[in-house]
Amino acid sequence: MLQTAAAIAAASIAGCQRDGGIDSDPRWLRDISGIDYVRAGQVSRPVSVAQVSAALRSSRGAVSVGGARCSMGGQIACDGSLHLDMRGMNRPVAIDVERRTARVQAGMLWRDLQDLIDPLGLSVSIMQSYASFSIGGSLSVNCHGRYVGKGALIHSLRALQLVDAEGRVRELDRHREPELLRAAIGGYGGLGVITEAEFDLTDNVRLERRVERVPLEDYPQWFAQRVLADPASVLHNADLLPPRFDAPVAVTWNRTDEAPTLAERLTPRAADYRRERKLIWSVSEMPFGPWLRDRYSVEAMLHQREVLWRNREASLDIAELEPATRRLSTYLLQEYFVPAPAFVDFSRAMAKILRDNEVHALNVSIRHAPADRESLLSWSPQPVFSFVLYHKQRSGERADAVAGQWTRRLIDLALDHGGRHYLPYRLHATRQQFRRGYPGAERFAELKQGIDPQRRFRNRLWDKYLPE
């Protein structure tokens, strides 16, 4: 459970099943958090670029865009909008085995692409840790995963197709409208509709898991020497566990020629996750939860050898983390990016805030990302460690308001250490915190004025942070 709970972070990034909403009216939209409902004026499910263009040309009001709906703060929705449900655009456009590239429609799930490329011996170069997300949604948040030395998704992107507010189809790459490309990746649907994308693939290789406990103070240097500098390292994360969050459990997947210990090339679809869900509930609710985690998750990983195909580890299903219901409580993510020199100081101060506020945290997953100096709203303008907080809280607005108080303290902590918070989650940051963390937002607003002067592309994130 430790590994899977950690892996959801990446992110990042978006329950991945359709929610009919109040009174089965499909115009009521909600994301995986289950906290907010937003009522769209109309829902359209296009299956082609031409249908997206036609929908935009034949309407004049606000437009919102959603895919797998795995965001947590209304990034997919706007009240009264024409909501484009992109899940009907789920087909491949071109897969080039020789060039190792794929071009796909943006509503396709990563898992659907994996089904196509695994028989070809290929794997996705950069993606979130779970394959249940839509590719367009991942592009809109500029996701990352556990891929060592890879960082943000923009680093593997080759080209992008964007439909603007007038229904015009724009082909973007690093030579054609490069600034618009840089703004659309991580632009949360604020500039147009991402309809197709082309990105790099890589070889599907066998990976062997190595697990080690590392002292907190030693972790940055240990990571640099033992993981980042090792060309065999492919995937890595480390977990800080409650209540002290001071003893990283490092999990690294290295290339190997050894035979797989599990024959499956991909995670089975519609698997039975009752055991995983029960363990998560027990860890989060029972007084002996920390012992259970250490006994049945950490110790098992420390002593059990595992060799898997890369695609098997990359095709995890978010369903294993989804509770039976979110009526009473909900599981949420937050993520903070901090420059490497601030790792230890931030870790200790973060742990104190979590303890002082009695945050019901299951774990904090650590990743590393190199600098992203391409995307306009970059979350890693310098090399960073990311801290992904996986926590549980009561459902409803009152509990969410309480969470907002300690969340703003964590955002200030990250900012004071030269870092930033990630935007796909609850919109607890103030406008001042957003502008301080994302100075590129001023240029983003200028680009939006040029391509979308009527401010048609809206959602709750941009309504809060880019008001008229």
C-alpha cells in the first residue's frame, strides 16, 4: 500500500469515473474530491476535432474542458458553461515505432495508449504514476511522475493541437507559435482546447525494485549519488510516514536483465482492490495503523524481491486508492516543490505544521525533478524535490475551510524556501500566494487576452486567480 499511496502523487495531477451528479442531471459536474458540484449550462462530448471547432463556433458563452475529472478544485468546470467532455476523443492518430513517438487524441487515457504500444515493445517516456488519467488532462497540468531525471511532461512533448475560442485549429510546436505551446502546457484549459498531442516513447524494459531506509539528513546526497547519477535508475520515490515524517523509505526501480517475478506485462483491468482499500482504511482509522503499514507494506518491500516490466509498473489503476464512498470523508492530495538545498529544513517545518494541526496524513511522497525552463507556469524553474501530501479529511465545506488554514501555512513555507505549490488541487492559495509562486501568470494573462479576448475558457481556478 505504501508504494501505491505514494505513486498517486505525481501529480498528479485528476476519480476517474463519470459522475452523473444531482438528480442524474449530467450538467452537474464534480471531480474526484467529491467536495464541489458545478452546474454547466450544457455538456457536449465531441469525438473529433471538427466537432470541437463546430461547438465553439456555434456558441458564444463560457467554455470549460474536462477529461477523466481527476483534479480536485474545480479546474474542469465553470457554472453555466458549455462543458466539453473530452473522453469521446480517445483514439490514436499515429504511432511511429522507428521514431518512437505517438500522436493521440487528448481524451485518450494513458492506459489505452499502453494497450497499443506494449505489444510493440514501447513505453511512455513521462507520465503520471497512475494510468487512469486522460492525456489531455495531464498536459493541462504539466504532470510529472517518478521518472528519474525526466521531470515535467513538457520535456517529452513534440507537438500540440489547440482549438481556440473562435474554433480555429492551431498546430503548435517549438517552431510554430512556441510561446503559445509553452503557455498551454500547464495552462489548465485557460487558452483553448487541447485536442491532439505528439510525444516521445521509449523502450519497455524490465525493472528491479530496491528499497532502503535512508536518514532524512542524508537523503539529498544519497539521492544524488545513488539514484540520479546511476544510469540504471528509471523510477524513484521516497516516503515520509506519520507521525514524525523524518525517516524516508526510498523505492528505486532499476533496469535489469533478470526474469520478471510477475508475468503480467500490464496491470490487469478491473482488478479486485478490496485488500488495498481495506489496508488504506485500517492505516488511516485504526490506532495501530502505523504498525500495520510498517509490518505489511514497508517490511514486505524491504525483503521481497520484485522484477516487473516497466509498463506493468506504469499502468497502475487509481481505483486501488478510491474509497467505497466519499460521503463522509475524502482522500486528497497536495504538492509542494522545494529547491534541493532546502530539503531538510522544509521537511522538518512541514512535519511540525502537520502535527500541530493534527492533519490526518497517510504519507508524504518525495520525487525529484530537473529544472523546467520551458513552460510559462513552470513549477520547477530550478531542480526541485517535490513533497506530495496524501491526506484524509471529512467531506463538506466546513472541513475544507479548516484544511485551507493549514494549507496556506504550507504554501507560505514552500514560498519562503524558494519553492511553489502545485495547482491541480484544492484552491486554498490566496491570489497573492498564486502570483508569488507563479510570476509567469502576468504573461499568461496577456496571452489569454490575445487569443481569448472574451474570456470564454474558464474554470474555477482561473476565475479565482485571473479575475476580470
